[in-house]
Amino acid sequence: MDVTHTPLLAPFSKVHLTVDTSSGFIWATPLKGETARHVIQHTLRCFAVMDNYLIQHGMVLCHSSPGDAATRQWTWMDGLPGYQRAVCDPGELLPRK
């Protein structure tokens, strides 16, 4: 799990990112902060979605994080072009009169 800062999603500029290296599941949650409360929010949402897809949770702790490599291979900004456009110009989403 990591937190990335981006001004594109202000005021939700802290993006909490979790990578499950076993299943390849990637979950990102834009939140307003990095406190324990925000981490718990992100983790609960992540586990709820993982459970919907029947991804099993294990209790394996390792010190070399292969999740870092997976995070670097898949940058969440790659999946954001459409959203970035919506954030930069919300007027395009409104119906024209």
C-alpha cells in the first residue's frame, strides 16, 4: 500500500494505492488525507471489493515488497486520461442548453 500525491484530483489529492501481487488486483482510492482514518477507509473499501471478486486474503508478511515493482509497472495515471479530462473541464459533462 502506498500514497501518491496529485493536484489533478484536488481536494482529493492523496491517492491511496493497494496492489495484490498474488491476483494482480489493483485498487486506488482518492482521499483528502493520509491519517490512520483515511488508511482504514481505503483498506475497508479495498477488502470489500476484493471480496466481491472472491479474492482470498492471506496473512503472509514479507520484507521485500514485490508490490513496489507492480506499482511501478502499472502507473495509475495510465488509467486516468478520461478522468483527467473530466476533472480539468467539468463543463463538458453538463447538458448544453
